[in-house]
Amino acid sequence: MTTLTDPPKASFRLSMLIYDTRYRSLTIQAVAMLGFMLLAAWLLNNTLTNLATLGKPIDLGFLGEPASYDINQRLLDYNSRDTHLRASFIGLINTLVVAVLGCITATIVGVLVGVLRLSKNWLVARIMTVYVEMFRNVPVLLWIVLAMAILIESLPAPRAFRGDNPEATMKVFDSVAITNRGVYVPEPLFSNSLGSIHLFGDSSLRFDVSLDLMAILVVLIASIFAVRKVTSRAAHIQETTGVRPKTWHVNLAILFVPMIALLAVLGFHLGYPELKGFNFTGGTHMRNSLIALWLALSLYTAAFIAEIVRGGILAISHGQTEAANALGLRPGKTMRLVILPQALRVIIPPMISNYLNLTKNSSLAIAVGYMDITGTLGGITMNQTGRELECVLMLMGCYLLISLSISMVMNWYNARVALVER
Amino acid sequence: MSDQAFVRTEMLPEKEPPASTVGIVGWLRENLFSGWFNSILTVVALGFIYYVLSGLVPWVFQSVWNADSLNECREIMTETWGSTHGHACWGVVNERWLQLLYGFYPDHLYWRVNLALVLTLVALAPVLFAEQSPRQLWYLTAAYPFLMPWLLWGGSIWGPIMVAAGFAIGYLGYRILVPVAGGLVAIIAAFALPIIWWLFLAGGVAGAIDSVIPIGIEAVESRKFGGFMLAVLLGIVAIGCSLPIGIVLALGRQSDLFIVKTLCVGFIEFIRGVPLITLLFVASLLLNLFLPPGTNFDIILRVMIMMTLFAAAYMAEVIRGGLAALPKGQYEGADSLGLNYWQAQRLIIMPQALKISIPGIVSTFIGIFKDTTLVSIIGLFDVIGLSNAIRADTAWNGIYWELFAFIAFLFFIVCFSMSRYSMYLERKLHTGH
Amino acid sequence: MKKSVIFGALTVAGLAAGAAAAGTLDDVKARGKLNCGVTTGLVGFAAPDANGEWGGFDVGVCRAVAAAVLGDPKAVEFVPTTGKTRFTALASGEIDMLARNTTWTFSRDVDLKFTFVGVNYYDGQGFMVPKELGVSSAKELDGATVCIQTGTTTELNLADFFRSNNISYEPVPIETNAEAQQQYLAGACDVYTTDASGLAATRATFEDPSAHVLLPEIISKEPLGPLVRHGDDNWGDVVRWTLNALITAEELGVSSANIGEMSAGTNNPEVNRLLGSEGNLGEMLGLSADWAKNAIMASGNYGELFEKNIGENTPIGLARGLNAQWTDGGLIYSPPFR
């Protein structure tokens, strides 16, 4: 008879690092880590040696020197005497502007096209297919260049507005000028302005926050809050007494009276664009480079989003549509209330990567002369200072930061939507 | 009266359906004018189509094909139509289309590029149409990675053969050492021997054999590559080389080894987080800095390296998707058969995961292929770069739309057919479930 | 080339360290080819033709250097570079010299560590406006929209000019000349500014060149010339004196037409020294005695290069102006061959 005994307790031997599955993973990881560190050290060493030979040690001092070039499209104040760091910051803001605008437009257009591709109207469905295929199968760089060229060729130049019998006129009660240099719209002005807060003093990251805008925002939020309060009170009364008091006139008053009062106090008026000398002056000028880039990026990305949306809608079982029809919902409401909310779960993850792609593709802005961060930090600054290593690494860092933030926000949203799942 | 029957005893002959529901009219009503909203949409769409075509068609077809310069084009246009507006000058495409396709590749060697392309398609056949193609084609597929560079770059045939020999050496080393020194030593040797061979011996041996038996074709430097061919080549190299890297990265990302996983995730997210153009800046400005002093890769090789790394990150995600799509039972089945990790991957997991990923791989390829246009920004002469160079010719300075139209057309044809193929594949794969 | 290029690059990469220490001249001779950096395309200065052959004013300089060093004007590998990549390509040794309308500035010379060997074209930044605007001076451009080609010193000059004259403007940066041309013609900008030579070349391609004028102001000095790396004076000398040989040849009346008879020996000792029939100038440079003869025969002397590529008989139609010989009131001046 044999009895069951404990297996012999093996003492640790070196070969167990390789043959024993308990330790093997440690070995593999150690080797991987070592290899990675060796590789990194090797690259770093090479770089330092090469830089020493070139006589260009890593130095970020150039960021503090005057940039000496101008940037046309900018949200913050900047002139050619500001530093390279300031110019890069302006570029970064420009990248964010076009990325945000592009993502919003691409989503709207993409959803619309995706839905229309499934339209019962044969012609519309075909046109949408042609649109999607055209944009998906031609490089985005070409689309950006073409969008710019089309805007420039098809819109009137400012000089066409001149003369007694001009070839072109301003639109919307003479308040909007659409030219091939960009679109000029009336700008809000305040005659009793509250001024603005200057954040970060005089540094390169200085940031002006308009107090007027803040005041408007505060009043708006307060009004909305008050309206909700009133509505919930009305609901409460309805629950207790069964009679819902009329609230719409109160709500309207809460929404509009404080706002109008505030605007009156601030002396709100519109500044209209006007043709003076070579250009329109006054008003807000949205340059063609931004519009072209925005259009091209959003149309390009929208083509991909349309496919995702279409796939998402097709993934929802037909029974859902039939059930909605049975409830008597019209096709539009079926789509809006039943299909899209469910499709959203399938749609959002690939959507994130499309937003990321759009942001990354905005780096092609130099093709139309929109000064994003690739155009400033990775463009003129790099050309003028010759600091390639520093500039490219900083550039990559910026994009990495943006990308990671977008995926973080979108993943958070995705997690929220996914919770609805049953 | 009572025998009056209200029940019809014989069937009425079938009536024609109402004229408005069949034929062209019916189709129109059904598809274009069902309801006021659709009718409006249709009218708007028709107007839009007319607007686009009325501008485009005369421009494309009332055009000048035979002209040696823009000025000549303009003269012909003024003579024929009275104005230079609204007419294309295809003379530039007529004169430069070969250059736009092949770049500066010597024109008596165009056949090599064409042959390489045909070879690519044939070598891909066993992968893409696994059922219909004969087994022997796999040999060609295996030889392709060595044959294609040799055809394009030319030079002595011993170079590629010696590179291929490295793999044979690794395999032989493994086979010989397994019984002698055990599996681990054999695996290490299988990796180390080829590397030693490639780094230190292959060049010398190839040179020596070449001086005895010189077999070779005319060498072409990569600087001569350009035009559409460059885009295709970059796309193929990037996808081909990134496939193995992508598989490794995807497995690494799925592994439960913390450090390996972190490294893989870090690499993938880093590459996916930055735009390709910054990686191309690295290729053109920095890569030489990262390598030992004096190393000098030419720019096309550097771009290939960065494009490969770029594609690898995306490939890893595609393959990860394929791995995730496999039912868990496959993994468990492999475990229950007693297969170890690598055997399971090789025999069970990868063949299925890769098959599922093919549509994703094709769309990654299309993406990379389109992205190759960015190399024009760092001064390579791909189609867009060449179009700028052509405009710098005094004869064609000032020409704009025609070149872009031609380029867009080229890309559209290739990408469209690939995406159709990928859709076909997707449908085919779906039937399995 | 014995080994296939890709294979060589892959295997030798690790071993190539240290090989670059030898002088550039020896490298070029050993390679049998000159790697010359040029633009990716600039009308009249460098552009490939339908057969892939490069031609142009800057290209002529490359060919002359190749002819002087290797005796063959075709032994040049043209490396197209952009505004961004040009300096890195030169610094990393990817190219032996850069002949790419590059402005000689203090910081490029001192900070980026390059040696400008001379000037082959004296340029300056100018303005072009449509005649119908009725502008006669750049100072009247207050509020105008200005198209600029980016990546060069142009945008810096422009910012300085408008700032110092205290007038406002709206810059429209543009990547390539083709787009700039298109925007300018469509009226998306009032003014186009770049080097005066580029403006002239651009105007020449318009359907109606006479409807556009160049303003009299030249707001910057743009001495364009070939450059090499710091630290290899011998190679710098070769390029410098090849350029000077082309200039001197024009001054002395040596052209590609008469060089055959001239090289047999003339009464002018400087011509003889230049063409190698007297003295040993070539040997001092480490070149053959007929180096200058080869350089001049490659595509002619300085004047011939100018006339053939950008001169008044070409569509570009640039006058010599500042680029006339010093004897004709220009700035083109070569030190003596002695």
C-alpha cells in the first residue's frame, strides 16, 4: 500500500526561474524590463553624444526669446514681440479650437448622413453613399487643400463689395460679409464694459477672462437654476393639489428680464463689419484657413462617423423599429427616441477613435496656413531656432496630452452610457 | 330566386396593378416621391447634382490634352472656346503621368516596379483567397519579402539571399541545439545566431560570393522612388512589417505580465496619441540623432521605419479586437488539450484571430496608404510632393486643379476597390456565425 | 554600388560609426557622387523635368561642384529638402552641400554652425500688388492682407517691416508657392510677398502679367548662397572656389563656348591659372588641374547659368540688377585666382 504523502518540497534552484511556471513570468518581466532599459539608455546615450558633436545641448532657453512672427487667427492677445512659448500656446489654443469645432460638426453631419444613408429616398441614399465613399477614399490632406481652394475660388473677394454697383453684397440685413478671406459677423460690444481679469500676469500663458462674459454666464446659470426651481415647485403643487399652476410666464420673465437688464447696464450693442480700405474692419473675423480646415476635417471625419452610425443602427434589431411603429411613433421619433439611444452604445467606442483622428489630423493645418501648434511650435519656431529635438518632443507631448484627455473624457462618457444597459 | 348565389364561383382574372405602383412611375413614387418631405429632398438633391455636374463635366471634357506648357494650353483654350475659364489643361498629366506614377525610377526599369506589384498581388492571393488558390503559392508568399526589395532596389541577388539565410540559420540552430542543449538555449540561439549573422557576417559573405559569381540587376537608390509607387510601397512595407510587431504587441497587451503589458500599452498609446506628421518629423529630423554617430539611413528607409512603428500600434489594436472576438471556449479548448501558450497561439488562437482581423487590417492599410501623402511635408516626392515640383517647372507654373484632380482620382480608385474588397470579406466572414 | 542599398544600410548601420570622420572631399570622391541639397521645387532655381533631370540656377552650382570634384556634372544626387529639413540634412551629413536659396544670416552661420561659401544670388523681399489697387508704396498697405510663404525668413522680415513702420496688416501664411499664387489671383490677399526673384517668376506665369506691379520697396537683404558644415574647411574651400571660378570666368570672358581654345593657354595669366594651364591651384585644393574647366563646362559660367535659367530671355525674365558683375555695377565679385 502506498500512502499519499506531501510532494517533496523542492528547494529553489536557479533553473526554476526558467522552467517553473511560477517563476518564469518574473524572469520574462525582468528580461523585458532590462531590455527596455538598455534600449532607452542606448538611445539616450546616442542622442547625447550626437548633440554634443553638433554643439547643440538640450536647452529650452529659446522658448523665452521673441518669436518675431505674427499669427493672424488667435483668440488671445499676441504680437510679434511675444515669446516663442506664447506663440506655441496660441497655436495650442488654435488646435483645440479647430478640434472642438470639428468634432461637434463631424458628429452632427455624421449622424445625419448615417441616418440618411438608410433613407427610403433612393436618390438621397445614393448621394450620401457617394459622399461617404468620396471622402473616405481620398487622403485628408487633399481634402484640406481642396476645401481651401474651393472657398477661395468660389467666394467673392472684398474688392467685389466695393463700388456703387458691387458684384457682391453683405448678407443678413447687411451684417454678415462672406468673402474669400473669411466670414465677418457682428461682434458683441459693451459700452460700459466691466473689463477683464488678467490671469497669469505677464507670463507667456497669460489668459484674459472677460468679466462681461462671466457676468452674462453667471446670470444665465442663475436664471436657469431659478426656472428649474419654479418648475419643481409647480410639480410639487401639482402632486399635492392636482392642479398645476401656470408657470410659463414666470419662467419667461426669469429667463429674459435679468438678462436684458444686465445687457442694458453693460451697454450691449453689436459692432458691424464694414469695408474700410483693403479689408472689412469691425465684427468678428473667422478666417478662411480655419473654415477650410474645419470643413474638410469635419466632412472627412463625418464620412467615417456616418458609417459607424449606420452600422450601429443596423445592429439594433428590427423588432425595435416594429415595436416603435406599433406604438404609433412616427419614423423621425422612432429614430430619435428608440433607435439612436440604443445604437449609441455600439457607436461610442469607435467614435472616440474618430475624434482622436480628427484632432491628430488637425496637425495638417499648415497646408492651409492655419497656425495651430504644428504651425507655430513645430513650424516657424522650429525653423527659426533650429531646436528640432526640443520642439518635436514638446509637440508630441502636447498632442499626447490632448489625446489622452479626449480618450479619458470619452471613456468616462462611454461608461455612463453603458450603465444604462440591462 | 333562391338559387341566386352571392358567392363567386370562378376567379376574376387578375387585374394589372395600378399604373402608379409599377414600372418606372411606381419606382419613382416608391423611392423618390413618397410623401412631401421625400419629394422636397429629391428635388433638392436633383438640383445639387445638376449644379455639381454642370460645373464639372465641361471642365473635365472640354479640355486640352496636347500641350507642352500652361501657356500653350491657354492659347488653345482661347482659340477653341474663347476663354480660359472652365476648361482643364490635362496636358500636364499627359506629359507627367509616368513621373507621377513612378517618381524618378529609371524608365527602362519600370517593368521591375510593375512586376513587384504583380508579385505582391500573387503573394497575397493565398492569404486573401485561401480556398481558391493552389498550395504552391505559399512558397512564393514566403519568398516575397526577399524578392520584392530585390526587384525594387536591385543590386546583387546575394544580398537578399543572405538575409533569407539568416532565418534558415536560426531555424537550423534551433533544430540542432534542441536535442543537445535543451529548448531554452535553442530558442535563445535561434534569435541570437541570425542577428550575429546579419550584423557581422552576411555583408561580407554576400560581397565575397558576389565577387565570385556576380548575379544581379541594376541597383536603384531609394532616392529615385517617388510618385504613386512610393505611396504603395510605403503602405505595403508598413503593413507587412507591422504585422508581426502588431501581433507581439497585441499579445503583450493581453498578457498578465505587468511590465510587459505596461510597456506594450505605453508604446501603443504613445504612437496612437501623436499625429503621424510628428513621427515623420522624427524620421526626417531626429532619427539620425537617436542612432550611433555616423549612422546614415537614407530618408526613405527612415520614413519606412517610422511608418512601420505607426502602423504597428494600429495593427496591435486591430489584432486585439480579433483576439477579443474569439469565444472563450477556444482558449479553454486549447488549454484542455494541454497545449502550452505558444502552441495554443500558433495552432488555435492566431489563425482564427487573424482571419477575423483581415477586414480591420485592410482598412488600416487604406488608412496608412492615404497617410503616405504626408511624406510630401517632409520633402519626399510622393504624388503631392511631385505635383509641387511639377509646378516649379517654368512650363507648368500656375497649374493647380488638374494635378490634384488626377491625384484624388488615383487614390480614389485604389482605396475604393480595397474598401469594397474588405466589405466583401466582412460579409463572407459573417456567414460563419 | 556592390551590395544592394537596403541590405547595405541594414547591415552596415551598426558598423558605420567612425567612418564619417574622414573629410567630406574624400567621402565624395570615394562615393563617386555628390549629395547636393536643393529645394523641392522653385521656379528657375531647382525643378525636375519630365525625365526626372534636375535643372535650374541652384542646380547649376551643384553640377559645377560635381564636375570640379569628380569631373562629371551628372555625378550628383539631388536631395530635395524643405525649409525644415534642410539644415538637419546638412548637419547630419546626409548631404555634402546645400544649394537651396538659403539666406546667409548671422545665426545660421554662428548658431547653427554652417559656413556660407559665398553668394550666388542677391535677393531681397519685395511686394507684388494688382495694379487696380493703385498702391505705389508698401507704406500704403495699412490694413492689407498679405500672403507670405512660410518656413523662411520672410515672415520675420514682414513682421519687422510693418512693426517699424507702425502699420497694421493681416498675414496669411501659405505653405507652397502654388497656393500663394492661387490665393493672390483670387483676391484672397491684396499683396503677395516673397523674394523678389520669386515674385518676378510668379508674375511671369500669370495670364496677364501687366495687371500686377512689384512695389519699389525691398524690405530685406537676402544674400542666397551655397553652404557647407562648419569644421571642414577644405571642403568649404572647394565649394567656395568653384563658385568663384564660375564668377571669375564670366568676368574674364571664359564661357562654355570658348573654353576649349582658352584652356590651351592664353595671354592672360589669370585665365591660365584658372583653367589649370599654369600654376597648381587645383592641386592645392586637392583636385585635378582642370577642375575649374570642368566646373565651367558643366553648365557655363555664372552669366551663362543666369541667362539660361532665370535671365531675361527665359519666362522668368529677371534682370541682372545687383547680380551683375562688379565691373557692370553689380555686387557679384570674386577674389582673384592667384
